[in-house]
Amino acid sequence: MARSVYAYSTRYTYISADVLCCALFLCGCGNNLGNAASKPVFVSDCAGAAAATDLVILEWSGGTSKIYPGDEFPGLDFASFDTADGGTLADASEAFKDAVRREVVHILCDLPSLSVAVQNEKERLDDDATTIYVVHAPSQAGGGQIGEGEFDPCNLQHDNSALIFGDELRDFPGSYTFDDWVLIFANVAAHEIGHTLGFNHVPRSEPSDSEHVLYVELMLAGHTVDEMIRPQRFLSDETNCPDDTARSRRNDPAVFTCGLTE
């Protein structure tokens, strides 16, 4: 089965507030399937679920992804991310990684049909796992992508990969607290994980003044900076699986367009 990659791109402009623009492209990438027969049982991080259907690894030390198999990416440079108190993320890098992991769990476990285990680097077993490489590098595909993730309709494969480009996130305009950075990284990670689980981009169909008071929909193709530093959630059934009743309204080519978010 061919793999596909969704590239999630943001560009900021100074039209009003700090506004992001999204660019998306779709391409083929690899064809290796995980060995489902040997998949071990992992304890789920989601309350009420004993076993996890998917193991997700947040890999902060760099490495080679299936999206760019010829490139060795450097790990995230925590010291290059300033915090509003005058420090950097390097001052509490382990606490930061754990806070991002916990927020990703919080987002993913809101999905009633999903049960996941999310681990940080070096805690993994060498078996089927979706690996999210958080790297200190600009987007390889151009266009200012902040992340790229393999798109896996129906979540048939459990060894997908995704990338988060720290160099692109670092260039966001503004001053951010430790907690702001946690939400930025967790929201991008969960968005890319969503693609590996079979979730499409979705259109922004509600006017901004009536859109969710606290949460914004995680799989929007573009977010404002303000939304990036707020909690985001999967708020509707967005999967692309053929037996999903929402597929006809979600798998619309018009969804995959670039535009400024207001």
C-alpha cells in the first residue's frame, strides 16, 4: 500500500494580528508495511482502556524518517527557543518534553474510538510505532511547512512517521511562555499524528466569532497564532476511512486549499 504525506504549512503575515497561511501538498512516500502479527500490547494512556491500539513515539533527538529516508535530521535545539521569562526551553527540557507528551495524550484521548500510548524517546521497544521526529531544521519541502505526516486512511499501518520542523516554529512572531510553547508543539504533533491515524484536513466552516470559545478544531488546514497557543481538540468525526459515514462530507478536494485564516 502506498504511503502519502500531508505537509502542514504556515506563513505569518502582518495584515491584522499575526496570521498564518497554510499550504498543503500530497505526494507518494514509500511502501513498507508494519508487521501487525508481532505487534505487542502496550498499556493505553487513555482512561478506561487497557490496551493501546497505537504506540506513538515523540522523538526529540533527531533521526531519519520514512518521509525523507536519505536525510539525517538534527534533534531539537531547546536553547534556541526563548521563553517570556528570559530563559529558554533548555532550562527545563525534560519537563517540557513531558508536558508536550501529556498534552498530546489529552488531545488524542478525547477521541472515543482511539486508544493510544504516547512515549518520549528512548522509552520505546523496537516494534511497530508511529514516530514523530521533532527536529531542529527548516522544512525540506519548501513553503514553510511546520510539519509533515504520512496520511494513512483507516489507520491500517502502525509504523507511520511524521516530522515537526522546529526551525519553522521558532520563527513564529511574538513572545511565548513555557506553557505557550507546550501548546504549540503539542497541537502540531497531534495534528500530524491525526494524519497518521487517518484524519483529513477540514474546512473552516464556522465564522470566527462563533467558533469554539475554548477549543479549535485540530485538523483545520491553517490556524492563527492565537489558536496555536490555545488547547485544540478533534471536535468531529473527520476520518477518511471508507466505512466512515462522514467521509462523503470530509473527503472534498476543496478542503485541501491554502488560505489566510482570519
